[in-house]
Amino acid sequence: MKGCYDFTVDELGPCKVLSPIHLSTEKEDYQANYVEDGECIRYDIDHVMGEEELDCDRNLIQKAGPREHIYFNPKHVNAGICTCGGLCPGLNDVVRAIVRCLYNRYGVRRIRGIRFGFKGFFPDMGFDTMDLTPALVDDIHKTGGSFLGTSRGGGDRVMDIVDAIEALNMNMLFIIGGDGTQRGALEVAEEIEKRGLRVAIVGVPKTVDNDLVFIQRSFGFDTAVQKATEAVSAAHMEARSHINGIGLIKLMGRESGFIATATALASHEANFCLIPEVPFDLEGSEGLLASLEDRIRESHHAVIIVAEGAGQDHLNATNEKDASGNKKLGDIGVFLRDRINEYFKKRNIHINLKYIDPSYQIRSAPAAPTDSIYCERLGNNAVHAAMAGKTKIVIGLVHDKYVHLPMRLVIARRNTVNPDGSLWRDAMDSTGQPVLMVNDKERFHQKK
């Protein structure tokens, strides 16, 4: 996303406390180094020869990491951690990393877990906080789900959340969640600022759909693709083992088709990949059903991956929203299953369709090693940021560097697969499907 952006990081005040973490200020002395606030990376690294460069000095993103001087005295820190939204592989890994870094590296002894997301702040819900120590969280990364519990919604009760933060005497809060959660976290931080409180609000971006803008990869995504690939493999075996077998797999992806696209590339066994970013017709000579029939007549089996948000224009929209503020989707998987069976029955073509929806199995799975490493580093860098008084930020990975990203930018819009980009191009090469399954391509391009 080209352009000029203000990546300025909000801070609670000057850092005057010497960090208890002993690192080096010298280069090439075989010791890890502190990170200085002036260390940044350039956001926009793409350039076209002959094109005039943007005159923008603000496209510098502050690097994350331990500072030599910090804002909080560790003995005075009272930290809180909460996980919000749907389940995602790696939640427990992040909680574990935050607790261990606070306790072992900084000597913080007051760490509370907030139960069941934002709703754990509300007295009327009746959930007590959990006192967290390394001994308590040491093995939680071996299981899926959320050790603290999670829930959707509640982020709109900003005044109640800040009242609870004050009552608990917290001065830093780590909020693990997606764009809706981080939007709520920003509103909480703004209310804290209005009250003149010194509380660091640091987010760790959690969205299995990988749809947070500016962030290279959200944790849980690699695990989701790995588990989804296993489902595709099973569907492929079923399809190949039956006469005119069809495997249909619905994967996560409300507005962004990253999981479906990456799974198509990773599995090498999908013949169609349907994502929210690319429309398709069902009927007609260029539509999905005709293309599927061609595939069945030629190869006698097919595998279809569909993201949950794909093809919503074919369903009856209700415009209702869930507790997180997301639009409630129609079930594209069941819809396609029924329409495909109906289509081939009318043509008197025998098929054997197997429909798989592994979504909740994927969400609740323990993190794969690559995600576990990522979660550890995200959690550690979140602690370093909070101890240095950074606030209203999320920790992200940009150009393979851990950085501080302002919440206001991360929640500005969702990241999506670019249908004109190389990722989708490579996915098309992998599936061999028609580039665009619409009947009136001229009308479509005019509309676009």
C-alpha cells in the first residue's frame, strides 16, 4: 500500500529508569544490543525505475526491542493481559511469552490475566482475574485455545473497562486480538489519556485471516495453512477414490482470502480457489459450475477451496452483525454443496461430493513451530515496548523486522489479496482455474 503515513509512536513520557536487562551498546562484541528509539526501517521499499519517488520523511517505522532506559520502574508495574475475539493458534504462546519476559527479564511480580476478553473487566460478569507466574504458564503453549478464555464484543464499554483498569491499579495492559479488538483497545487508550492516567496499552495482532494492514503476517496464519492443507489432502484422496469425486473445503477468510490462497499453493491439489476479492458467476458458460463440469469430464475429480466470505452476492444478506461488529455471513460452503449437487443431478451426471469445514479444528489447534517462534518474539517485544512507555501501538512484523505500529493505522482498513498481484497469479498457476469466472467480463471491468 503505497503512500505517506505517519508512524509516530505515542509515549507516556521520558525514559529515566535504567533497564534491569543487561545488554550491550557496542556493535560486533558478541553481545545482544539495546534498540534505540531512532532506529527505524523504511516502510515503502518498492520503486519503479523512472518513477518519481515520494517525498515523504514520515515513512519510517520504529524498531521494537529492549531499551537501555525504560519508563516504568519494574517494582511498580502492575500488568494485565487479555485475549479477545475468536480462537487462534498461538494465543497461549503469546501469553506465556509476555508473562515470562515480564517476570524473568524485568522482575515484575504483579501480572494479572483478565478472563474471557474485555468482558472479564465487567463486575456484572463475575470473573475474577488470574495471578500469572512462569510456573503457571510454562506448559500452556502445548495446548490450543486460550488459557485465559476469550469472548467477542465488550470493547464498546470503554468507560467500564477503564474504570476496571483504575480499580485494579494497572499501569500496563497487553491486549491480544484482531482489528475489532485493537479498535476497542485504541478507544480504551484514548479514554485513559483523557483521565490523565499513565497506562501503557500495547496490542499483539491476532487474526488468523492475516487481514491486518501494514503487518506482514499475523500469528496463527502458518498453523492455519498447515492444518487447512491437511484437510485439502483428505478431500483430494476422497475425490480421487470415487467416480467423479468432488472435494469441497470451506476455510476461514471473511473479507480476505489469504488462508485459501496460501492453502491452494501449499497443497498443490486444489483445482478451484474462491476468495472474497474475486467475484464469480455460478451459472453461464463462463461460470463456476460450467468450469467444474469441464474439469469433471476431463479428469473425473476436482477439489474446490472456498473462503467463508467468497460469493456472498449469491446469498441472501441479512446485514446483521455479530458481537465483534463483523457482518454475519451466509454459509457459502453449504450453498455451494447444494448447488453443485443440484447442477449435476439435472445433467444426469453422477458425482460423489464430500464437504469439509475444518474451521474450528484449525482455530483451536496448538501453534506450529514457526508460529510458536513468532509468538514468542511478538510477546517479548510487546513487553519491551510497554516497559519503555510506548502506548497505542501493536507489535508487528514489517520487512522481517519487529516494529511498533500505531493502532490508528493498523485498524484503518483490512488487508486483502490483490487480484492483480503475484500471490494470486501464482495461485492461478497452481489451480489451473480460469482467471475470471464471470460471463460478462467487459461489464465486470467497467464496474471495477
